[in-house]
Amino acid sequence: MRVALCVWLFLISVLAATLTRAAPPGRYLSQADFLQQAFAGVSFQGRLLVPDAGLRQRITALLGHPLRARRLHYWQADGRTAWVIDEIGRDEPITLGIVVGAQGIEQLKVLAYRETRGGEVTRSAFLRQFNGASLNHDQALTTPIDGITGATLSVHAVTRAARLALLLTATVTGP
Amino acid sequence: MKPLSFLAVLLFALLQGCASTPDADFVPVSNEQLQQWSVEGRLTLHSDAGKARSYFTYTQLGDDYTLALRPDQRVGKARATLTGKVMASQPAAISGDDDEARQIARQIRDTLPMENLGYWLRALVASGDAQQQVDDRERTEQIREQGWQIRYRDYMRVNDYRLPQRLQMRGPDVRARVDLVRAETGFLTSPCAQESDAPATAPPPRQETVTDLVPADGSAPLPQWINRGDFCRQLKKIHGHKLPDPREGLFGPGSMMWQLTGPLAPAGLGAGRALLLQIAHPWITTAIDEHSIVREDPLKRARLTFRYILTMVYGSTPQAMTAANKVRSIHEQVKGTMPEKAGAFAKGSEYRANEVNAMIWVQATLWDTLVRMYEKERHKLSDKEKEQFYQETKLFAMLFGIPDKALPATWNDFIAYNRAMWDSRLLTVTDRTLQLKKDLFHPHSIWMILPLWGQEILTAANLPPHLRDEFQMKYGWWQKFNNAMLMGSVKVTDFILPDSMTWNPVYHEAEARLKGKRVGWYQRSMISLILGRKRLVN
């Protein structure tokens, strides 16, 4: 019986090995690689922003929900500020790397995408639309962003994160 | 038995190596996102004041932390606590009556930077001027901060997060080692947090549950879309007054739920029956056709289902709540319109996964099948045991947002509901259903031929006869003979093998959690093999 059990377990394990397939990874760019690309060899310094009550209120108004994280990481060099921001698309957070310079957004990259749908927002053609965008008086982006059918929630999440990065950059760099 | 277990796991490990490493593709959510979390394990501290050692639970709710100490007990009541706020300069407050525990608490407070501990335990830097070293999987290897060096050894996946499992801290004349056993990543205070104020949809008044669920005129029952308010109210109902210790979860070791789902054989033998009863409901077939990956990747689909079900059954209360919210969210995406008339459901009518009647039916197939197969494979259950089990399944139903009053009240009502469903127009085997059944029982590899053949025999033996005929399944003398052989073989195997091999490994993991321990290597290997995770309910 024990031999039979071993054979059975062996068969099951062969089956599992046959059927198990690696899921496509949701990591598109590591934080380290994003920062290397963002600052292109320039030495940068990491900082932490702990929003006070007033800023949290403005963030809530901008996002339409409170910020989950207690703190936000950012990096600065050469007049540019890079942020790594998590914003929920439908259920899962999309991790975005956003570089803001004097003329608005310079780069927007998806570092990790965890949702099962809406992955079209990781395409560079979509993300390039954000280049040069800044905030107008209504806290909206100055550049119109074309949506993607079937990825509406993800598009909205990326747009919210872009607006948040601009708001936060204005906060840490001053007027 | 150990050499046998070792051999089995060795084979698993070798073959798993050919497939994929659990968690290899896992992209964790940033630990900065944790708002309510806790970790527990053991802390060993070496300082000028000597050596101190204690089991502990560190809990953080927002900015408030509590370090509960139990010097000689892995679980149970704290003998001393330190409380304070992260990133605050005020020293932690100590409370507790036990002198030894208070002494340890003082030593911890005087030597460790308590305001930073909540970050370091999550492998996060506490300030902007820290140095952080990460590996190629973005796991923190080391943090240097404020004269301290924190080195991380292992990590554990807990829900969507990756938390450290072992860390060593070295500071000015202080060394500390932290070995973590488990963690919770949410729902520590309230199951639904912000959603609890959502408006509720009051269910229509019910006169008699069975006739409401299975209308006598053969029409489809009134759909009751579940909204967030209903769901959260049900979750709170469970959370508020059921089990006093969240560590035990919704059911616990004395429950009929654990007794019946613990042995692997009954659920395994009945899997086909439950599945076919489910897809006989036209909504289920349509939802699978339009939304499920079961045809493309049956193993992945099965793993997802079992992870959630087993977490709800065996997880701690916060783990069960987390799983329930995930499932509700997944189900919300499953909706559409019927592509053709099927039984009581008109072409073009709406279907949704988060609908009370459909969910009651899916769950009914599980519990009815489980009891049936348990009694056939093990022993008869008394009426009292069945009633207790059924009342426990109501808790499970509530995790899906099903209101208590929508469910058949007693076990006898539940049986009546099942029989009424079998004979109703709500269950119909259409061409699509038949195709789905064919696909589900189709062996995708040579290794699946024998198990699926056995499963088909067992399913034919246990389906209601008219549904068996509708599914075009034979059950003649040859099938009856094979059914008897299969049942006999399983009974003998169950008799010979120890519980460690015939009971669900997640059951063993849950038992270890109750003791504040990590489950042993054999069960860990089985969980990894079956569920593709290194831990589920620890």
C-alpha cells in the first residue's frame, strides 16, 4: 500500500509539474532602474514626505479618497523630483514612477501592475500622453488624456496618480 | 512513516522545481500601504542589562502601536504591553501586572528605538536619511539608520504583502534578533472599515424560504443584487458576536466545519458531483463560459478557488475577512446577460455572480455533497451533528453577503431546498452545459486520464438519477463495480495512512496557528504543492 501511495504521489506531482505554468510577472520596472532612468547618472537624494492634516485633506479632494500610505517616498536631483506612487485601479494598486520637472511631468512609468484587466495602461503610447502635463487651477491635468476601452478604471488611476505627483511636487519644491 | 513522507516530498520538490517556485512572480504591494497590521514571534535582546527573551505580538493601528509580551507563552493573554505612537518622541507606556514581563518591557523600551520598530518590522526605513540595500527582487537586505544596522534574512508572503520573517538588529551595545511566525495585514478592527456606511438594500420579505428560492410555478426567483452595505453588515455580524478569539477564525477546532472539511477524501470524492450540480444552473455555465479561465488553466483556477475557500474555513477572522472581500470584489466583475433561453432563465436576462439565490445554490452543492461523501467514506452523522454543521455553513454564507434569513433555516429545510432544486427548471442541462462538462472531464495530459475516469464514476454514482441522465452519464453494473472498488480503496488508504497525510494540510497549518507555531516542513511542502503558496492561514 505504501509503495502504491508513493507511486500515486509521484503521479500527482508529475501532473502538478505539467500543469503549473508561471503567471506573467506584474513587475515592469524596478524602483532602482526607474530612478537610474529618471536621473540618468546624476546623483540623487531620497526623502520622505509625511503629509500634514492640511495636505492630506487636499490629497483626499484630489484623489477622491484618502491616501492609504502614511508617508511618501521621493527623490530629487537637478531640479527634478521623482515619485513612486501606488494608486488602486479596480482592486489592486498600480505602482507608478513619475518624474516631475519645471515644465510638468517628464516621465511616467508603470513599475508594477497587479490587476487582471486593464493592463493596456502599461503601453508607452498611452503613458507618453502625460509628458508635459501640469495642473491647472481646478487641479486637473492641462493635457487631455485619451481613455482606453476596457481599461477605464486603470486610466483614471494613472491620471489620479499623475495629478498627485504634480500636487506633491509643488508642495515639496514650493511656489 | 517519516521516510515515506520524506520520499513523497522529495519527489514533489524535484518536480515542482521543473514547474515554478511558489511566489516567484509575486509582486507585493508596498508595506507603506499597511494601515492595520500585526506580527507575532519571538524577540531576543542582548544589552548591558543582560539577555531578555519573550514571545510578542506587535500591532499597529494607524500611528498607534502595541507591543504585547508573553515571556514564556506563544499565544494567550499579554503579561505586559508597551504602547505608543510611531515617529513620536514620547517614550512608550508600559502596563501589566507581571514583574518579569514588565522588566523585559522596560529593557526593550530603554534599548530599542520603539518609534522606528514599526517601520523596521516591515523592512521600511524610518527616516529619509537611512541607507537601504535591496536585492534583485527588491527585498530589503539591510537598513542602516541612526546608528543601527538591521539585516533581513527571510521573508514571508502574507496576502498581498511581503513581510520579513527574520531580522537582526545591531545598535550601540545592543543586539536583537526577531523571529516572526505570522502576520495579519488588515481587518484587525472592523471587517469593512470605510464601507460600513454604504446604503443597504433591504431584502424583500420572505414567507417561506424554500418556495422563495425555488418558486413552485417554475419561474426564476427574484434576483437580489448584493450591495456593499449588506455585505459589510453581514461581516460585522460575524465579527461582532461569534468567536471571541480572532485567532481561531469563524469556525475553530471544535467545529463540525473543521471536522468535515479536514479529511481530504470526502471533498475530493465529491468534487465532480458538486461541480456538475453547479453547472446545471444555467447562470454558472454562462459565467464560466464568459468569465472563467477554467478551460485554459484548470489548475490555476482550482488553486484560486481553494485558497479562498480554505482561508475562509481555516483562516483567522482577519484572514477570512480579507478573503471574503477579495471574493466579493472578483464576483462583482462576473455579470452579463443570458445568451439563450435556458430552463427558467430567459434569453437576454441578467446574471450576476454576486446574487443571493445563485450563491446559495453554489454553496448548497458544496455542503450537501460534503456531508453525503463524508457519510459514505467515513461514518454516519447524527441529526444533531448535521444541524450543527448546517448552522456553521450559514457563517460561511454570510461571508458572501448572503443574509441569514435568505437561507433555509434548518438542516431539514436545507435538504428540502436541495431536492426542490434538483427537480426544478432552475437546473437545466443545455448543450453548453454538456460541452462544459465534457471539457471539465477532458484529460489535458496522460496523467489526468485515471483521476478523471475515477471522478466521473464517482460523480455518476452520486448525482440525482435524472440529472445523471441529462448529463448523459452511464451508471450500469460496470460503473457500479468500479464505484465500489474506488470507495473501498479510499477507505483502506484512509485507514492505513496517518492523519498527517490524509487530512488537509491547511487544517494542520490552522492548528499550528492556534499554538503560535509555524506548521512543519511536510505540511508546508504540501501547501506549496497544492496551493502554490508557502503559507495560507498561518
